[in-house]
Amino acid sequence: MISSRREREPVRVRPVLAAAVSVLVAGLLAAADPAHAVDPPHRVANPYVGARVYVDPEWADRATAEPGGDAVAGQPTAVWLDRIASIDGDDGRMGLREHLDTAVTQHADLVQVTLYNLPGRDCGRRAPQSELSIGELARYQAEFIDPIVEILATPAYADLRIVVFVEPNSLPDLVVNTGSRYAATPACDDAAARGTYQHGIGYALARLGDLPNVYSYLDISHHLEVGWPEDSGPLTALLSQVATSAGSTVADVHGFVANTANYSVLHEEHFRADDVVNGQPVRQSKWVDWNPFIDEVPYVRHLRGLLTDAGFAPDAGVVVDTSRNGWGGPNRPTAPAPSGDLNRYVDGSRIDRRAAVGNWCNQRGAGLGQRPAAEPEPGIDAYVWVKRPGESDGSSGSPSPGQPYEPMCDPNYLPPRGSVYDTGATAGAPPLGEWFPAHFRQLLANAWPPLSPAR
């Protein structure tokens, strides 16, 4: 069971129309199969409070097989659906229905599912490519979203709280990788012009919103991607647009998820965003680069305020992925650095040890972060492990004919000008989603808080 510091009364109520539809659907299902008739579950403000969260046995087995991995093998992680075949299970892996059946067997109260298969997915990156092209929105809806909703609507799962993280790393791409932005890509411009992401996600939210036991969380990236006002403002507007697209309403969004599969720390402990060094503000340093935020929790609270002001529910929750943002080990700073030089002060004080703020692939030196917990601090519904620690972000291979290549996963990447760019990526990484033992062992060694041996 995920721990909680406090209980709070459920306050969320579905709109009258959605509730009526849910009752009608439940009645039809009960009439069709009286043995499986169930009462609609009572919705709660924070689905993690008091919940026993499902532990994926496939991930647990891989973790247990690594030295010291049994210390975390019992932690709950999300089930990722990243291609159509993953719904029923492929390559010998469990499908969605099998995961849900196992959750029932575990007497779990809550299952976490990540949808990650938009047409033209990850338009800001070169690899890996998604299975659906940018023009296959109808296929995404009919062959990916509809079958998932059909499975989740099975009466046998009605007592499960199902948290769905909807298409991470998608909408922020339409903010930072389009138009005149320096990181703009033709693929993201095309996705934005077509409205594929907006309509795809809106459709998913609308379909999931018909299920009374499903809690949908939209991705809000992290402070090192969209913390700047010129990014967080457009992201807020885009999220509002999406939540009212393709039949969706803001009531279909239960909350937001931050730092998905990323490495941003919850709190920088040894310097502050408003520090001044020899007359120079910290925001002027190369690392901070005028970002008003230097860590994740203040960013999350700020963006949640923008979103509720924009019309999302006042009780909309936020969860933070802490699967790989621990940054422990021998290189973790224990005190502020000497304040003689601005950049040396920031670089020597910061817990986040990435060489550059945009680095995201299989980062060297990263560690497991806070273990999953409900209501760990004010304003946060839960710490969660959306990314399954030990699964690769992408292949570290060098460019080769016919093979997908993502330079940010290449530890030896040389940008066009020929200067060395430290991507921070770990060598020897397999393709996206495959087990990466060396990285998992590093995450264990650098966990923060440090791990205690399993008993």
C-alpha cells in the first residue's frame, strides 16, 4: 500500500450527463451478465490515498534478478502501452487484460497505465519512430484507444482505480519544438498544423472519461523544458484546448503528471532561484538560463495554479515521476559551493548533475528517486514511478545505414560544428524499452534516499 501522511474527503463529482451514461452502461452490463453486476465505484479526490498499487510482476522479476534489486522489486510501476500489439501482449510480454487480472489477484486497488502511441509520436526526436504515421489518427482512435477503453470497461475491473497517464512528451513538443523556436522540427510543425496530437488526446480523454473508475492525468513535462514563462503560458493554453477537443471536457482531466521518464530533482537543497552571487542573479548562470524554477515541485505548484485559473478543476491533482531523479552517490553535493564565481557556484551546488538541461537519455550518474508515496508533501498527490527503472530510453548506437539514430542517446555525439557535446548518455544502451542492466545497477547505487537492503 502506498503510504500517506493525511486523508482527505473525496470532493470530485462527475458531470450529471457522464454519471447518467455510466449508470446506463453499468445497467446494460449487469443485464447482460448478472453474475458480474457491480456497483459503480465511488470516485475520490486522490486515487492514491489508501490504495494498494499494482506491482508489475514482469518488471519485478527483472529487478529481482539484478544484484540488490530485490530492495525495490516490490515498488509499483506503470504499465506502458506503446504500440497496438502491446494491448494484447507481444514479444512474450503481458497484455493489458493480463495485467488487470493479475492486479485483481494481488488484491490491488489501483493500476497505473501509460498511453504512448500517438501518430507521429515524439516529433521532436529522431528516434525511435512511432508505429503510426502522422496521418493515421483514425487508426489510433479505432485500433488503440477504443480497444483499451473496451478492456478497462470490463465489469471485473470496476473496483480498480485505474490511473491513466495520457501520451507523455507530446503536447510540450508542440510548444518547444515548433515555429521559430531553435529546437523546431518539421515533424512537430506538421503535427501542430494538422492538430493530430490535440484531437488524438482529446478523443482519448473523452472515451476514458466515460468510465467512472478511470482517472486521467495529462503530461506537463518538467521545469527544465517548459519552466520559462514563454513556454508555460502556451502550454497552459494548449492543455486547455486539448481538454475541450474531440468530445472531451475539462472534467475528463483528473490531474497532471510531471517529470515523466525524466531526471529533474524535486528540490535543490543547496541554492535557491533568487540567490545572488557577486551581484549576479543565479538565473543568469548557464545552467539556470533565466528559468524562474530550478527544481520540480515549485514548478508543479506554479503550473497547477495556471491550469486551475484556466478552467481546470480547483481540486485537480498533480503527481511527479521520481523513478530516476535521486542523484545520490559520491557526487551528490552536501553543501553550497563557494560563491566566488556564478557558474561554479551553481554547478557545484546543484543536485541535478546533468551536463546540460536538455539531456534525457539514459543519464550517467542518475539514481532512483523517492519511492512511490501518496500525499508526500503539500500540493502533490503522489510520487510515482511512471518510467520503469532499468528500461532503456533509446539505443546508444552510432549512426548506421538503415538504423534509427537518436544523437541524444549517443555518448559520443558530435554536433555539426564538430565540438564535443556531452549528452550524458550511458554507453551500451539497447533500444527503447529494453532492459538495460548496467543502468539499473547505477540507479540502485545512486538512489536517494539511499536504499536499505530488502528483508
